[in-house]
Amino acid sequence: MTDLTSLLTRLEALVAAHRTGTPGVYRRWRSPGAGRDLAPNPYGCADAANLLYTLGRLPGEPRARDAFVSALNGFQDPDSGLFREATHHAIHVTAHCAGALELFDARPAAPLAGLAGLEEPGALEGFLDGLAWRDDPWLASHQGAGIYAARHLAGEASPAFEERYFAWLAAECDPASGLWRTGSLERPYRWGDSRFPHLAGTFHYLFNHEHAGRPHPHPAALVDTCLEIFGQDEWPVLGRTVSFAEVDWVYCLNRALRTSGHRPDEARAALEVFADGYLAFLLALDWDADDGGNDLHRVFGAVCALAELQAALPGRIETPRPLRLVLDRRPFI
């Protein structure tokens, strides 16, 4: 059993350090650097809400909740309905902000007019087919998963749209690896021999499936792939950074294991080995000096990994209250 009480206390203080003088408004970064804007930021506001929810600290007072909703909707372009930020594609920003709004039982203030054309015959399929599945699957998945999550969370995705979305993905999941997309996974990859960017992309489509109650098409193959990536150390920094990579791997392995029951002893052993190293890393980290600890978005990624690990390994991680993964409430991170 590893007690994370001291770490969670530190993380609550870190969220508070990103506040501005306006209720509900947060910065993404605390200190300056290349490409960093210390002004209020959609990821600062969204991830403050996400982190407070995960830690069981989301405010319940109507005035505080309204302040978060107002701050988040203040970043929306009223004409296109999209949210924008310099570091991510607008579809990712839109889905991420819509996900944070959902924590307050709210939606984007304006319709997502910029995504409405995806309802047209063939438009969704053409959009998905045109993503960079081989060259940049990790970042491409921000769009491929975001179009479902954003429109679903805004209440604008028709049942026909959702059926077309999941039918396309079902046909394009590689049966040998459980990764998306078939025909785009040949080695060597752009990153050498590492399949991890494909796994990270797959994570984004998997959480949409989980939210919609749709089974992953080939979960046993995905378990095999997760174990191989970990066993062969295909992503050497895994568990040694403040990032989203850790939740990508943990979530894919744990959810594919739940669905398939495939290689349970090996999967649990891998999760335990990973947890030992990752928890030690986070507990020893100087959060003030670490570059990832300066970025509220990356901190949120790390805490998501902790929440999924706590669920995957009952009795292994002790916290004052159970961590709550936002993906168990709504899609997209």
C-alpha cells in the first residue's frame, strides 16, 4: 500500500497556485517559457476543474460553479462554436472544454457550427479517412476522438452520426494488435520501432467506446500489445515524466483486460511493476522545479493515471478519498 495523502495535498496547492484574481479563471502555466502565455487559458480553466473533480474537491456552491462555467464559455468563438488555444488543434480544445463544462452539468454556450457539417453523408467518413494515421496518430487522434466527444457533449450528435462513427472505427481496428488503424501500423514507424504513438492514439478512441458502452473490437490483441510495449521498453520515458503517456498505457491495458479477461496475471503484474516505479517518481518529484509540474494540463494527465491505477489495483494506492477519473463520467481528456 502506498499512501498518496502528501502528494494530493501538494497537488491541491498546485491547482490553487494557478488561480488568477477572477473566480473560475486559471492559468495553464505558473512560470514563463518559450510559447507560454501566463494569461488565463482554456486548459488552465478546464484542467483546474478536471483536477478538482478527480481529487474530490470540485466546488458545490452555485456561485463558484457558475464562475467556472462562465470562464470556460468565455473562450468559445460564438460564430464557429469552437474553442481555441495555441498548443492544440481547435477540435481538441473544444472537446476538452466541453468535457470540463459537463462536470458542472453545463454545455458550450453556442452551437458547434464549425463541426455541424460532419452530419452530412460521407463527411464524417472522409474526415476520419483523411487523418494522419501513420505519420502522426497521437495528435491525429485528438481530432478523430474530439469530433465525437465535442458533438456528443454539446448534445449535437445524432444517433445516426454516432452509429456511423463507431461503425467506421470497428472496421478500421487492426485485429492483430488492437490498434487503430489497419494498414497504418507497418514498421519501421516514424518514431523507429515504437508502437507507443499508435497506442496513445488508440487510447483516445477507446475512451469514446467505453463512454458509449461500445466494446473494443479486439481487446485481447490490445492486451498483448500493451504488455509487449511495456516489456520491450518501447517508450523509455514511460512512468518517468509528468505527462499523458502514462494514462494512455494504463487505461488501454486495464480496460482491454476488463473486456477480454486475457492474460490477467501478466497484466496485473505489469501494472504493479509500473505502479511501483511511477509512484516513487511522483512522490520524489520537485513539483516546483519540474517542467511538467509547471503545466496544469500535464499535471492533469498524471493524476488521471493515478486514478486509473487505483481502480486497476485495489488496495494498492491509499488516498483520503477515492480518486475519480473524469473518463468514467464523460469522454475526452
